[in-house]
Amino acid sequence: MANSDSSFPFTAKKLDSLKPKEKEYEVGDAGHPGLRLRVSPTGRKVFRWRYKKPGTNKWGVKTLGEYSRSFGISQARRKLDKLKSAHKHALETGQTESGITTVSELADVVCAGF
């Protein structure tokens, strides 16, 4: 994945003007940390949230949706805000992304499937 350091306030005009390149690239929304738009060589544009995973130095990525008339900048920003809020709540309560916090809980989940 080719990441661009380019960051600017997202507007429909600016996002519509982004052209595909030989390799995929991303741009960031200057006013909304973590909100990225990935542009593929085919021209597909997808909103993503790039965040730091707790307790590690690894990055996590969640796809928010494909940029379109029905899923635009405001919808992506709202979805980002909801995900950030849920992520913050999980950190405050000690939950992981899966919602499982202990080995015992993991065993209960696995055994429940049998």
C-alpha cells in the first residue's frame, strides 16, 4: 500500500478531482484525524479509518465505505465519530476489538459453539 502524506480538508470537489495512479494511494482529511481516502488504480475511492491499536505500535484500519453519491464525506465523518466513540469506550472498559477480555471468556465463546 502506498501512503501519501497529503492531507487537506475533504470537499466533494477535491475528492472528485483525485485521479487514479499506477499504485493505490491515500489522502487524509486535515480536520478529522484518522479519516483517509484510498484511491485505487481503477479509480475506486474508499473511506477508511486508520488508528493506532492499544498496547502495540501497530496500525489498525477499518473500511468505512465507498465514496459515492449515497455515501459522501459527511456520512464517512459521522461513521468515523461513532467508531472512535466505540473504540474509546472499549479502551476505557478494557475490552478488545472482539469484546473478549480474558482467556476464560474466550473459552466460554469457543465452548458455546460445541
